Amino acid sequence: MLKWKFFRYKTVAVTWLLIMCVLFFLPGSALPKEGWLDAIHFDKFVHIGLFAVLLFLWRSAFDAKVNHYGYILLLMAISYGFLVEVVQLYWISNRSFDLYDVAADTAGSILGLFIWWRVYKK
């Protein structure tokens, strides 16, 4: 069991979501230009990390007694990742839809739930 109560604060989870929104909705011109990080698909690891932290924080902070709450959060996170890509395609300049980003978001979400389960396993 994690002894730090910091991760249980709802404001931390909401703040992380807002930070993600700002990062995802930056125009393409504000992002670093192509380089060696593109060769190793570093942005996919960033997506995995962002969504892993998101799911861990939300599952920790909003520890609802609803059956299958983790699965509900997982579905919401996957939907959010997909909608981010749609918004980037249609409304953010110099950004595009990337199905691999959605896959990385899904993998990160699953990882975040797994980490939560390992940390808070009773």
C-alpha cells in the first residue's frame, strides 16, 4: 500500500489531465522538429507515460466503490485518447491523426491500471 496521500488528492488527478490537454493541443509548430527521437518513436513512449500516470492518479484519487470502476476509467481514457487525435486532425494546425498514438494511449492506460493494482493490492 502506498503511504503517500499525495496521489489520493483529486486536484492532482485533475491537474494532470489539464496538463495533458495543454500538451496535446499545442500547435505542431510548437513541437520539436524531427530528429533522432523520431527514429526511436519517442513520442509513443511519452503517450504511454502520460496515460499511465493519468490512470494511476484517477484510480487512486477517485477510489469509487462502483463495480468495474477501473474498466470504466480505462474506457474513458481510450475514448479521450481517440478524441484527442480527432481534435488534432481537424482543429490543431500542423497536427494529424495517428492511430499508433491511440494504441500507445491504450497501452499506457492499461499500464497505469496495472501499476495501481500492484500498489494498492489488498
